[in-house]
Amino acid sequence: MLHSWSYYANVLTSIVVIVNPVGAIPVFVSLTESQPEDFRHHTAFVCGSAVAIILAVSVFAGLPILHGFGISLPAFKVAGGILILFMAIAMMHAKHGDTRHTEDEAEEAADKESIGVVPLAMPLLAGPGAISTVIVFSHEMNSIIDKFILTSFCILVGLAVWLVLRLADPIAKMLGRTGINIVTRLMGLFLTAIAVEFIIGGLKGLLPILCSG
């Protein structure tokens, strides 16, 4: 069943907000500061591609995995909403939070020549929160056309990640640390609303009495 254009716009916005490419700029700049420019561009491309692939795979593999473990979608919505809420609270403080990227992972990444996939794509950008969001939308968008649209959104987000990271230096200079923090806090505010919607939707599925009245 096809949805309205406003619904599709909400889906795309939600995925972009939770991935938050702009918020990853400081981490990307820090981890690639010793790399030549060509290699940094390659890292940005690898990261964007990995984000698109991870999210696109989640569109098709997420629900079967949940069913395999016997996890109901309402329970997953509540769990995903709580996870996203923790991420949103961290973003409101202009931080990524340990659910995205820990200090130990950052130290380990500093010793790696290629960090496009780990830790940039996973878990920093296409982490548990983004994957949870895509799985929930995959359940709601269950027609073939909807699956194609959702997969296209995942690819668009991957392209956005590649473009933002490729232009990381000019964007960082233009916005500055304060500007990036402001964007991250705004993303955190929107993410809080998404988390609340997920939690409420999951609770309604687990406790149908909430749907009455």
C-alpha cells in the first residue's frame, strides 16, 4: 500500500536526522587528519557506500532476523525508541554517546589505515539507532514499491554522507565547532520526537488498552 508524500518525506527526514552526517564531521576530520586528500576522499566514499549498504540490507533482512529470534515488532519499537532516546539526549549535549561510538573504538580506529566502514559507517552513522529506524519503517512500508522507495532513501542518505564527509573541511571551517554543535542539538531535538513516537507506537501494540480513549 502506497503512502502519502508527507509520510515519505517524514521517513527520509527521520533517517537523515538519526544518521546525522554533519555531526560526524569532527570525528571524520580527527581520524583522517594524517591522511592525504585523495585517501580522505576515498574514505568518505567507502563510508557513504557502507552506510547505504548497511541500511539497505536492513530493509530486507531486519524483520526476518527479528522473527527468527521471536521478537515482536511492538517490543522492538519500544526497545529501539529507548535506544534512540538515549542517543537524542547525548546529541542534545552535542555528543555522540556510547551507543554510537566509544572512546576505546576511537583509539583503536586511530591505528587503522581504513576507517570508512568501522567505526565511521558502523557504528557511528549506520549504528543500532539507524538500523532500528529502518526496520520499523520497513514493516510499515511492506509493498514492493514501498520497499524500493525505502531502499532508495537509504542510498540517498549514503550519498549525503559521502558528500558531507568529502566536504568536511570546508563545512567545518564554515560552521565551526559551535555551528556543528548547534546542528547536532537540533537533530537531537527532532530525534527525541521520533523516539517518543516509536515508544508510544510500541506500547500501543503491546498494551492495546492504550489505543482506547
